[in-house]
Amino acid sequence: MNFKDREIDFVKHRKKFFLISGLFTLIGIIVLLTFGLNLGIDFESGSRIEVQGESTLTSEEVQAEFEAIGFEPDDITLAGNNNELAYATFSRDLSEEEISTIQNHFNDAYGLMPNISTVSPTVGKELARNALISVLIALIGIIIYVTIRFELLYGVAAIVALFHDAFFIIAIFSLLQIEVNVPFIAAVLTIVGYSINDTIVTFDRIRENMKYAKRVKGFDDLADIVNKSLVQTLARSINMVLTVMFAAAAIFVFGGEAIRSFAFALLIGLVAGTYSSMFLASQLWLVWKSKQLKKKKFRAKPVQPEEEPTP
């Protein structure tokens, strides 16, 4: 794709982009307050049992095996190339006696000892807190890096775009009630990486075009630079996101149920990241930079000396 010879006025539609992002944020807040997040046992408490069979398993078959010994899992997920793995989750901690009963039963039924992992409420809260801290540290590191490499306005605009991307993923997962677990956090951090990379490329092009601009005195001059920069990076952004989306789509279709939520988060996060890099971060920088220039121009305006009264 080659857009370099075309004139596309992105800045003209900046208010529409802001309106779309604002409406989505409002809807996302309402969704989160209404539905909340479907936290997995990684961030709450519970038990996960990995049942392995020598042949293909079905959810009904595994469910029947659990019911035969008096257990009822909250959810059963199949995985593996031939669905030879089944993950059963319980929202409570299983006792040692219950774990022993389950292991002995499935060892007799399938000839393989199931793996059982449990997370206590304390550990779940600690994992949730550590996940939040890791995301915040990543965001703080990014804003420091972008500020040092460019300037503060670039860094603030980039962080707003990253929060937009992360919130987009969280709101979609809340709406669809997809389980939020450790792979979800990995997907969010991956999207943050792709998004900031795309944003930095765009900002770098804006900075280079500003160096070669004959004059940069106000909003119109900045708008021309932003439009030119976005057109120059448009093909690269589209090609990159499509390439990664094909890989994420392949993981989503063929990767199995265990990592399907990770691939889904990548898919929607890539779309949000490309949108925010081109239509949000650069437009925010444009608005803030034009106001900064206007203030500097106002301060630099010479004060006219008062005329002395004629005798």
C-alpha cells in the first residue's frame, strides 16, 4: 500500500475521533459497573484440574466422571491437538482429601494422574496487585522514555493512547464475560508494546517533518505536518497490524481453548492500538502543541511603549 502521494486530511476529523473515543469510554465505564470482570482463579481463589486422556475427551464425559465421585466443576475447557486435555475449574479451594479422591479416580479411569493447582484468596489478591503494578510500571517507564526522547507533550499523548487501548480490551472482556487471567495480562502488555512502537514511529516522523518545515507558527502549520506524517506512516501501520493480526487469528483458530482468550485480546487490542496511534495520540499532541505555541506567541508579543503627553 502506498499513500505517500495522496492527500488525506486526518486533522479535519479530529473532533469525530475524540467523540468516538469519548463515547466508547463512557459505554465501557457503564459496562464495567454493570457486568464487572470475570476474574479467573489466577486473581481470585479456586482450583484448576488438568485431566489428561489417551484419546479425545468431551466435556460431557469429563463432567460425568466428576459427578460420579460427587463433584460438579464450574467450567470445563478442552485443549490439545485432539482435545485430549480437559481443564476443570472450581471456585473454591479443594481440600487435600478431595484432591486425593479426584486424583485416584481419574488415574483409575484414564491411567494418568491429573495435575491440580489451587489458589488461595490471599495469593489471588497478591497476583492481581502484582499484575496491576507491572502494568503501571510499564506505563511510567514508557512516558519517561518518550519524554526524554521527544518532549513531555508526546509522552502524555502516548500514555492517553495506551490507557485507551488497555481500557478497550478490558471493556470488551467485561461485556463478553471472558475470563481474565494471567495470559490476559500478557496480552495487554503485548498490545502496549505494539501500540507504543507504532506511536513512536508516528511521533518520530512528526518531529522530523517539523525540523524541515519552513515555518511552524500555529495550528494550520502543525496540522499540515501531522497530516503529512500520518500519510507517510499509514502504509507501514496497516501492513504491520495486518501481519500480526493474521498470526493472532491463526492462534485464535488453531491454538486451542487454553490460549484463545490471549489471541482474542491481541486481535481487538491491535485494532485499538492502530486507531489510537494514528487518530488519537497525534491529534491530542496537535491540539496541545498548538495551544503551547499560542501561549508562547502571546508572551513574546512586544509591549508598545506609552506615548509621552505633548506639552
